[in-house]
Amino acid sequence: MTGRRIMTADEIRRATIRLSHEIVEKQAGTDGLMLIGIQRRGVPLARRIAASILEHEGVDIPVGALDITFYRDDLSMVAQQPVVKGTELPGGIDGRTIILVDDVLYTGRTIRAAMDALVDFGRPQAIRLAVLVDRGHRELPIRADHVGKNVPTSREELVKVHLEETDGEDGVEIERMVDGAGAAAAARASESVA
Amino acid sequence: MTDVADPAGMADPSADVSVPAIVPAVGVPSVGVPSVDVAPEAQAVGWRHRHLLDVDGLSADDLDLVMRTADAMREVLARPIAKVPALRGRNVTILFYEASTRTRVSFEMAAKNLTADVTNIAASTSSVTKGESLVDTVRTIEALGAQMLIMRHSASGAPYLAAETFGGSVLNAGDGWHAHPTQALLDLYTMRARLPGGSVAGRKVVILGDVLHSRVARSNIWSLTAAGADLWLCGPPTLLRGFEAWAGRGAAAGRQFTVTSDVGAALRDADVVMALRIQRERMASGLLPSLREYAARYGLTAERLAGAKPGALVMHPGPMNEGVEIAADVAAGAQSVITEQVTNGVAIRMALLYLLAGVPRA
């Protein structure tokens, strides 16, 4: 990692446990709950929250994975088609309370795409949103129901979430965008959807 | 046509001996793009082709990318609403100068499943009948707003001419005797999906029948040798003319490429048997004595299939002449994956439309 660390592995663990309690509390139980992680880092986060609910409530909540690639609003703007990672929604979503899980909430465009994708699969009772980090700068009228950590940022900064399952270690860091072509291009790409 | 001087129908198949060696499929390593929020993750090996004219220009990595993208499209096809907005607002024009049902409908469904706007033009009911040239037709279609052109033509090479004129992407849906790339890719996809281990590398694949007139066979030769199959072409000598030269140079490193009229030897221990349609319209030219004799000597019957490996896959690009190149009970038998080929065709064509749509226009 190269940037300033804003969450350690322990803080991520505690935030995940708190999110799991909040989700169950808001639902007044676990009936009809389903966690759906947005590819890519939302998926391991959703699994962790489900593991925590199992530990505290003794209930095994179904976990799904959602790929939003085909629903991005910037497909015509990126230089090359992004990798498609696959969608899996065990048991379907009809009538369930869906908790969408993602690592970072930024412009809100990812969540817009995710909701468009979800309604193509059925009619959930409700859709709620849980994120590990909310960094502000929304471009759409979307807010999170459950937030691990609110982090004030500027648009010139990048928030990077690392998870053991995808990156080999846990941690969240923030770094200033340099003029390096790679970071700038990645940031432009992310702003249009993330 | 130059088919007499160049019976294999290729400009010079031996000129390009750099058939890509098979590269074992690896997981997609995430590349050097920082994991910024949900920035699109770039392909490990990007898609760079603006057109799909044949499979000879595709590397083993390209083939792998098409196969993995088709996997995602199969998942889309299994959804309650099998439609995603990936190509929303794109104009796709389907221009067919030859009769077709399955390929044209397959492309149309693929484009619609991606929410593209589709226009169909059959040359027989268009200004082509008033003498409009191919280049003029293509210019007109582009001026009308088409961004992708799916084209079938009876003349080998016609889509290459169209690609020189058209500013968007051209997909070859079959040109003369030359190429039918999406068929070859859906065939490869079907084999990989059904063969144990998920790969055709080292597998014995037999293409049986009228190889001479078959664009399906020619495209399959490129993709199957690139994917590392042991390839056998089998049929009457009159329908194999010119392919020995290709076989002499075309095999991938360490693999076989055999041309024979001995059906027993070709089918022995085969993993895949692909029967080709006998193109009845060619029979007048004296290449075959009769359909009955062809069926008796080269038809894929249950008895002949018994010489292949147990569970060998039976394929056919369609449309079939049942009782000629393939017996009805074999075509409908347990080993047949012919209807699966049709379903996979939609997924493969969705994958290609999606990948080509990401490449900038000229």
C-alpha cells in the first residue's frame, strides 16, 4: 500500500460486525433477508457480514453476487470492454429484502446500475444499501442505509479498499491522484460509474 | 472464382504458418489498474479487433477471451429476463445476400438480447436488385446510421471489401467458401463446454463430409489448430482437393493434421465428429456419383460412430440432410450436441457484439 491508511484490518472487522448488527436490527430479525455483493469487493464483504450474522443470530442468510458490467452508463466511454465476472442469485430475489453490499459509495452510479440489474431478476420486497466506506460526492439521489465509515474526501483523491480475499490483505487507504496516466485514467473511469 | 487454381479457397494457407501455439487457459490476473472504487477492470489481454472477418487473426488469448465472455452471456440467457442494456442505442444492421435462417435469427436475437437496435436487409428485396454495388450499399447503410454491420455474401472476401468502406465494425456471417467465423467459435465453445477438462488440446476432432465447399470447415481448421486439436479431415477425394497442402503446414506444434478418405481410420478413437452438409447444388458438377453412394460410403451412421471414443460428441453446423451425411438416429442421439450448438451460437454472437462494440470506430 502506498497511500494514507484510514482503516486497519481490525477496524474493517469491527465495522463489518457492526454492519451485520445494524442490518438485523433494522429488519427486526433475519426473515426474508438476502445479502448481495456487487462484484468485485462487495462479494467478500457480503460473505463476511453473513458469517457475522450466522455467528450472532445462528441464521444462515443467503448471499448472492451481482455483476453490473452490462448496466454501466459508461460502456460507450471506456476504451475497452470491462471483464465480466458473473452474477449468481441463489433462490432468486422475489419478495426478499435485499441488502446490496459494496466497498465504496462514491457517485452512486454503481448502485443505480445494480438496482437496474436487480429488477431484471424479479421484484424484491425492498432494496437497502450497506457500504464499507462512504466517501461522498454523490451524482445521483442515492444514500446508504448502513455505513462502515464516513470519509470526507476530495475528488482528487482515490479511496482504495483491500480485502484479503481479493488483494491478500485487509486495509483501506486514501491517496492523492498523481498526474500519472494510469491513476488519472482509472479515476476518470471510476467517476463515471462508481 | 479462383477456386480451380486454389481449391482450398484461401489465398495461400501456407503463407501464415504462425498458427498460435496453445496457451493454457489461466485465470484472469488483475492487471495494473488500481482498485479504485468500482473502476472497470481492464482485460488482462485486451480485445483489439475492430472487425471479425475470420478466425485466422485471433490469438489463443483472443479465443480464450471470447469463450469467457460467452460464459457470461450464457448466464444472461438463463435469466428470467434474458436481456441486458450493454448495447443500448447501438444500431446493428444485418445484411444478407444469401438465404439463412439460423445464422440470421441467431445474430438478431443476440443483438436484441444486448438491447441494440436491429435492422434487417435481405439483398433480394433491396436496391441490390436494381444494380447497386456492394460498396454503395455499405456506404448507404452507414449513412443511415448503422454502427455494426453483420454480413453474409456468396462471394469469398466480400466482407473484407465492406470493412474497407464501413466506419464501424463488420462481422462476417459467412462469405462464399471462405469463412464463417462465428460458427467456428460456437463450435469451439461447444466442444470446450462438453469435453472433459474443458479443452480441445490434444483431442481428436474429425470434420467429415463436403470440406471443399465448406466455409465452416475452413474457419474451424484455423480455430481448432490454434486451440491445439489433432485435426482430421475426411470425405471423398474430390471434396478434399487442395487440403493436403494446408495439412502439411497447418498443424500446431506437436499436433496432427491429417487428410484422408478412410472413414474408419478417421473416426477411430475420435473425441469429436463434425458432419458437414452435402451441398446438393454441387452434385451436378460430377464431384459425387450420387447422394446414395455418398451416404453409403461416408454418412455418419451409428455403426461408424461406434468406432469413435465412447461418448464422442456429434456435431453438425446445420442445416442437415438427414440420411445423407448424418443418419437421423445419430443426429437425435444421446451423443449429439447439435441443438446445443444453436443455443451456444446466440451466446457467442452476443460475446462478439459486446467485444467489438468496445473498439473505437475508424
